[in-house]
Amino acid sequence: MDRIITTALLALVALCGSLEAWAAPRDVCFRLQLRDDRFNCAEASETGARRACNPGGHADMVGHQVELWDKDWASADEYVGTWYIGGTGTQCIGLEWENADYARGEQHPDLYLRYVNRVNRAGYVNYVHVRGVNTDGSAASATSWRDGQPGDADRYVAINCSGNCAIFSAGTLVPTNDVASNRGLRIMALDSAQHALQAVGEVMNGHIDLQYPGQSDCPTSCAPSRGLIKITQARGGNGSNVTHEVGHVVQMQEFGQDWLRDDCSRGGDGHSLTSLEHESCATTEGWGNYIAAVSWYEPNDAGSVPIAWGRDFDTATLQFATCSDDAHSEIQTGKGWWDLDDWNNEAGAGAAAGDDDRLAYATTDIVTGWRQFDDGDGNRDDGESGQDGVNMRDYWGNNSGRFTATGAFETLVEHNCLQAQVDD
């Protein structure tokens, strides 16, 4: 069993550093899972899957935060603290009782959980969370196991916890089994966002509100600022859609601004993996696709085959026969960053024959590549004017001094036929 690691709301040292010194610590154990009905996510059968989703079943809620409360009948319940779930399987919270203010002279606590619609990276140093909110921006309602069920009000309460105790040892706690409900889909979306935090949260610098269902001004999901993503009702269960939007937030946070150069007007109404777009659109949307892929698949596993929206983001096969078209394709820019990250070094194909995927850099190094952009609207700035700026060639131009190994330009740009992008 894994001990839950505390969030920033309770000091790490209080849980990990002084546990043995407590006079009479309690350990309360449980297992928290979500009912899963997601698609566009890595399943357990796929090589390189990172904490797979489980469509039609249940998935452990790693990184989700829970509050621990002491149930009372004659007075108000006492709040004990907030923790996050640090791993899979049964989890245990260690807490002090006799010497704590919340004990209030009670000999033994009666402990229950509240799920509060908030996730963070497990094992973090830099603490960033994603919080679930309603369409109007208000906090989503918490799920409480205080009152059990009719005829068994204490079904999910650890009564008189005097040492080692369990909450519902006969099964798992599930916030809702209704996968079609807003609550069920919001939890799935939050769990998908947690995957993105697990991959890139250490270099993020701000919290995110995940609005579900999203407002009508955002019919296909969007990231209107560096602290907000809106997920449309139809896409709460779309694992790659949610992580894609987190990718846009990551880029905005790196730029320190609430917008991105992302002109998708060339392809008509909207954009797609296979549409021909202005280079700013192909690059910005391709970045979101890369974050989606790296959120669900491990790039350090050479056998990983990242699948998003039904497409293989690792194959060397190009989307188009000519580099002039591939340079305007968001699938190829997304694959460029994946190739710079992953350990599967494959030979080039088609118009990129002879241009191999030769290198593997750290995900965090790739993310912080956006920090190399100056603030402004000139060439290689974070707001470069024109339909084709900011593009992949700007990213390379600003990072050629960081990615200096032989073959870096070949891996990032030429292997995916992106050299036809404008570099001015």
C-alpha cells in the first residue's frame, strides 16, 4: 500500500518528516477510482502507455486531491486536511490525532473523505493544480462519502479509528458511476489533465481552471488564457482533446501571455490533422498534439506508438508527398517534437528519405524551448506578426544553441519535411 503524499495545503515535512515522532498516529486506508468511459487515450494493451485509461471499467485516480474529515453527530464535523493520491491501488493517509487542534478532545476519529475536483502532478516539486469548475466558473460540487447510503449511514466512514483503519475495505470509492453525467465526464477530463501535469507540470508556473461543460463561445474546446481551458460537453471523455488544450496553456505560460499566434483561416472553418494551414496554425496546433501524445505515452520507451485521434505520431510516413505541404500540417509539426523527445530513432521516409530521427531530448527541455522567444511581434518573437509566425522554424532558430547535438535540426525539422516553413 502507498502512503498518500500531501499537497501544498499541508507541509510535506509534516507528513514525511515527523511521522514517527507523533504520539499516536492514525493510518486510514482506502482506494479511490473513477468510472472510465474515455476514448483517444492510451489503453493498457498499448506499448508505452502512461497510466492507461480503462474504457468500460475503472481507473485509479492518481494525482486527485481528497479532503479528510472527522464525522460528528452532536457538533460540526472537523476538517483534518487535504492530500493527493500518490499512486495506484490502496492508499493510506497518516495523520496525528491526540496532539492536533481538530481532535477537540475526542478519543478516536470517525474518518470520511470528500473528493474536491482538483488534480496535481504526483511527486511534484513545483506545485501546480488543475481545478474543475462549472460553466459559469464556479467551483464544481465536491463528492462526500459522509452519509453513506439509506440504511447504512456509516458505510464509508472509518468509525473509531484507533490505529490502522480502513474506509470501505470491501470495495473502492467511486465519485459517480454515471459516465454520461457532467460530474462523471468532468472527472474524466480532470484525470486526463492530470496526465499532462505528470508529463510537463514541473515547468509550469500557474494553476488552471478546467471549465466543464465549456461555454458556448468555445464549441470545440479551447484555451482562452494561460489559466483556463474550456472543454465542450461532447469532449469530456476525449483524453487527447483535454491534454491538447493543456498544451496550449503550457505554451502561453512559457510566453507569459494570454494568447497565441494561431491563424487557422487557410483551412477554412477550423483545422484538422490533415488540413493545410498557415504555419502559425500548423505549429501551434501541432504543439498541442505533441503534448497530447507525451501525456499518454512514454517517449523514453523506444517501443511506444503514440496514437492520438486514430493517427500514429511516431511513424516516419509523411502526411503529404511534398515538403511544401507537410510544412503546413499540424500532424507533422507535432511529430517533429515527438521525434526530438522519443527514443525510437527511425529512418526518414518519402520526401524526407535520408533525414533520420536521430536524437532524444528531455520533455522539459523541449517545453522550455518556448522561453527562448523574446516578447514582441518581430521575427522569432512570441507574437510574430503574420499568418506564418510563430512557426517551427522560429522555434528551431531560437533553440539551435540549446539543441546542439549533431542531427538535432534533422530530427526536429527535416525528418518531418518542415524545412519549407518561412524563416524570416
